[in-house]
Amino acid sequence: MAKSTTKIPISSIILDEEIYPRKGIDQKRVGIFAENIRDSFKFDPIEVEPHPDKPGKYRLLDGVHRWSAFKAVGVAETHAIIITDLDGTDPLLYAAKKAIGPKQLTEDEARDTARRAYNKNTSLRSEDIGKAIGRSRQTVDSYIADLRAATLLVALISRYSALTASASLKRELRREWG
């Protein structure tokens, strides 16, 4: 995973809801961080990646509450770890894994994150999703069972359609060529 730390403008950082695993921002926590910033506390750098669709902008991967506090206090720049390669890790799952450090995802947040990740990439394994969101494989299986069944059903229908088309073609060829 490629990482580098540098100072970047707060205004260049975007909270991308597609990869944010929580249902919202805890304003009480932001307020505590803002007070700490005013008292000259130092925080770990936030983590960002270059935004895939917006050149010159960064997507926030870790540190939403710190970033929100920096904005609230009027800080212009912050230290950030810029991750340029997630080594194939889904950004949503990376952000989820980082989010469970200080405070576990709620049941709704974990379920929603698992379902969003699976919908985006049906080849993800339940174990991998579970590690990222802090849940067991069995729990993830229960979160995505209906999605997995729908994916399998679509695959079966597609295969059945292909087989039916192939059988139809064979019948026509037999009729035509004897």
C-alpha cells in the first residue's frame, strides 16, 4: 500500500458518502475535537486517497471527525497520509476498517456497509467483509444472503437462457441439415 504524508488544504478534501461507512457525523465528537484543536492538541494525520473523478481533490478514508473539526475551527491545511494504492482493497471496506478503531460500527452501519460492498463487488468473500466491518463471517452471510441469492439466481437464469438458446439452435440445424 503506497502512502506518503504531506500537508494539504482542508478545502481539497471531500467526504464521499459512497465510501463513508457511518450513517452520519457525531457532532458532539466534532465539538470535542474542535476544542482540542483550539487548545493546540496534535492529532494523527487523516488518511485520504486521490479522488478518482475529481483531479486535485482527495477522498477522505479516515478522520472524518478530525477533518470536520479542522473545518469548524477554520484550519486551512492539515497533515494527511495520501494513499495512492489500496492494493485492491475496496475503499468502502478500507474506510470501514479504519472507522471501527475508536467506536464500532452500529448494527445498521455494519449491515449497510456489507451490503454496499457486496453489491459493488459480488466476488468479495464474507470473511473479508467481516474483517473490515468488525463482524463474523456468519453475521455478514446473514446481512447479504438475499443479495447473494439474487446474484446466483441471475447467473442461473443467464445460464438457462444460454442453454435454451443453444438447444434451439441445435434443433434448427437438425431440421435444416437433417
